[in-house]
Amino acid sequence: MTDTKVTLCGTVLDNPVIPASGTFGYGYEFAELYDINILGTFSFKGTTREPRFGNPTPRIAECASGMLNAVGLQNPGVEKVISEELPKLSKVFHKKVMANVSGFSLDDYVYTCEKLDKCEQVGWLEVNISCPNVHGGGMSFGTSAKSAYEVTSAVKRAVKKPVIIKLSPNVTDITAIAKACEDAGADGISLINTLLAMRIDLKTRRPLLRNITGGLSGPAVFPVAVRMVYQCAKSVKIPIIGMGGVSSAEDVIEMMLAGATAVEVGAENLVDPFASKRIIEALPTVMEKYGIEKLSDITGGSL
């Protein structure tokens, strides 16, 4: 009998599979397709202090083994998320949900996190300091150890729930950023966000994305994500959520061997809306194949 349970920042999850922010909306859309309570949890759409329309179109581009997006954090703002989205979610999802938060200043992060920290449904705050598709915020906080420390410590002073900092791969030394977050009191880190990339239309000779650049996600980034999770797991003691190109139960196990406690599934949800369900259902069989009885025992098994 296999045991897929893992513990993330003190909360036991039925399994380590977590749909990633921006690929699962606010959950209830997927609840029309299957019972989303089979998930470990999920990270809802990146939420900011004020409503955001996002970037102009076109803001999605396909590429080999992945996709580029420059959606730009489109969301209704934290007040409407609390008053409208979370009540709808409560009707179909009966576990704690992960709140993904983005900002353009320290005040933005603190304000939005304080609001969501008071919500009974929210179990963790995933603070995104790594979005490459917005100007004047997002990734600018995640490319400097000093800025990452400042955001983490400011949010930690303001909230009671576990704070997980989402890191950018668009840096020279991911371990320095991870260590700064740990030193500032982060309860965990999640990585990686998308890699900065672009495509050019051969007919128009112009960038395909209106934003010029976008974030690369999908299977192409998986080896990069595994490498960065592995490096961070050797550098920090706090839990790690691994993500980036995960599309199978085998990928989940590989990411956990690299040091992840839990694993987020992103772009694959956009290709196959049943992806997370498929991965969860396949986990016991794959665990048996590799002689794994208790999934939580393999975290960091390759270190």
C-alpha cells in the first residue's frame, strides 16, 4: 500500500500535487470537470491590490516543448477575490487553498497579504516576487537578495499564516535569493517561475508578443527547474515547492528527489485540463514501480 501524503509547512496534504497559479483560475472552473478535492491543494490566480486588466494581446505564443505567456497578472483585485471568488470556491473545494500574491511595492505586498491572511480558506501565502511579465514590479523584487529579504520580512511581520516565496530563475545565483528569503523568515520557497523568452514572427519580422518578451513554461524548462530545486535544497532548510514543466507522475518523483516537498503543475493544465487528476491517479503505480512506499520519504533523496 503506497502513502502519497506529504506535510507542507505543518499542513498534511493528501498528495504533493498542486496546480500552479495562473493555470487553474480560482478553481471552480475545473470543478466542473472533476472533483478538485483530490488535489493536495492549488495556488489560485495571482492576486494584486488593485484590479488588473493585464497586458495587451497577443500575449500567448506557442513554441517547441512549451509556450510563452505575457498575460500580466490579469485579476479582479484582492477585494473582489475575497468577496466573490473565494465564496464561489468554497462551494466546490473543501481544503485550504494557497493564495498567490503579487505586488509593485512593499506596501502592495503587505496590504494584499494582510487581507488574504484573514481568510479562513487560505492556508498558505505564496508571494510571487518573480513574474517576468509586468513592469515596475514582480521580477524586480526577485532578482536581488536584498529586495527578496525586504519583501519577505515585511510580509512575515504582517501575517500569521505560512509565507512561501516564489522565486525567479532569471538570476545568476538562485541559492543567494533562496538563502535571503530563509534568513528573512520565509516558511518555504517555490520555484521556478517562467524563464524570460521571446519569439519573432517571420512574416512581420516583429515579436509575436505585444509585450515583446514573455515567460517560457512547459516541458522545455523542466531540467532547469530540477537543477535549481536541487541547488536550493542544498542551501536552505525550509520546504521547497518544485515546479516548471511538470507533466507526469515521474516528473513529480524526480522533482521530489531533487529536494521538493510538494510539486506544482503549471502549463500542463492548459494543454490538458485533467493533467493534475491524471498525475495524482498515476502516482501509486509509479511509486510501486520504483519501490517507494511513502512519498514523503523521498524528498531530497538525490542530495
